[in-house]
Amino acid sequence: MKRNLIDAVLLVLGVLCASFGLKGFLLPNEFIDGGVTGISLLISELTQWPLSLLLVAINLPFIILGYSQIGREFSVKSILAIIGLALVVHFIDFHIVTQDKLLVAIFGGFFLGAGIGLAIRGGAVLDGTEVLAIYISRKTGLTIGDTILVFNIFIFGVAAHLLSVETALYAILTYLCASKTVDFVIRGVEEYLGVTIISPKSTEIRSMITHELGRGATTYNGKGGYAENEDALTSYDIIFTVITRLEIAKLQARIDAIDPKAFVIMNSVKDTRGGMVKRRPLA
């Protein structure tokens, strides 16, 4: 019940943010975006058909696809969120914030991206492009990001041909702002990094990570590969830990103080489950 309530709040906030981005910035200034929302805006601009109806009609096939690819709960939440977005766009009038094209592209994309990101955190989507990208990635060698990029390039190309090159360029800027905001809302400031540390002073470094940083750490045995023969290979306890981007400087400074020659590898971590990921309170 608690999770469903949190999801409902996130979906409502997502609908309101996305609606504000559309009605307060993009629609009054005849801007478009990428994805299904961009197609809806483009068709509405050319035909004067109601955007609210287009949002539901164009997203519906993708949500049906999502039912088979992701699940029933996702589809139900998504269709409710999209219908909510259509209703808010149709019935609620937002104050037009600005007519400056640069500000419209940046902040229109920001609020639209914030709405999409909040909806994703609530277990749904306001734009069916992600569902199509998941389906195509499972059937082909393309990644989800590649599929969305190709899809949007097609939309922006059509916009440049039917509207104007300037409109298409502003649409690209809007899309970039929206996509970065979506990433920020989903991942937050605490984007995780996986850190692998190879050092002869692994015991001191592991102790520093667990006691000073309050992070979990895993050690596993390894050998250096640079030697003339097998007997000369040096054995190490290799350390792996997960930290946030905000802790990079602190971790690097602590490692340098213990072993300036330590070999450190950092990789982005898309998702984490279980274990001691959140920072442990230090005694």
C-alpha cells in the first residue's frame, strides 16, 4: 500500500510537471520535442487536431506493446498517467512563462523531462518511445539508447522538412534538456560508480573504505600479469566497492595517502540491488 501510494504521488507530480512544460512553454511557442510527445506536437501543429487526443491515440499502441513486454501493472499505470496528462493539457490553462526561444527550449525540456522522469520512478511512462526501444533492443542488436536516438533523428528530420530547420534545431535542444533531466530525476545526484582498486596495501585501503567512508567492500584474489614467468607474478587482494560521484574526490585522496601508486578503475553503475549500497552510519 505504501509503495502504491508513493507511485501514485510520483505519477501525479509527473503529469503536472509535463503538462506545465507543454502548456507553459512548448505549445504556446509552437515548439516540439522528441519521442511520441514530439510526434503528437508535430501533428497537432500541422493539423490543429487536439493535442490531448493525439497523446492518447499515438501512445496507445506502445502501451499495448508494453503489456506483453513489461507487464500488466506497468501498462495500467502508463495508460492512466497518459490519460491524466491528456486531461490536464486539455482542461487546465497554465500561464505562458516566456516567449524567448532559448528559454522555452531549455525550461520546456526541463519540465517535460522532469515529468517523464517522475512517471518512470512511479512505474509508468508518459512517452511510449521507451517501450518501443525495449522491444526493438530485444529483437535486434541495437541498444535502447540507439533506438531512441534513431527514432528522434527521424522526427527532427521531418520537422525540419515540414516546419523549418530552426524549429528542428530548437526541438533538438529541447530533447537534450529533457533527456538530461530524465536521467537526473531517475538517478539523482547520487549516481553510483563501481570502483576496482589494485594495490599491495589492500588491507589498509579496505579498512579505510569501510571505517572512514562507511561503504561496503568486496575483496577477491588476483595476480599481476606483467612478469617474465608465472612464478614471478605478484598476488593481490583486489578491492571492489560502490560509491557516489560526490565521494570520488574523498576516496581518491584517501587512496593516494595510503598508496599513491594504486591502480584504480571506475565504471558507471546503472542500477544496484541488495548489499550495503547506501552509506552506513559510522560509529
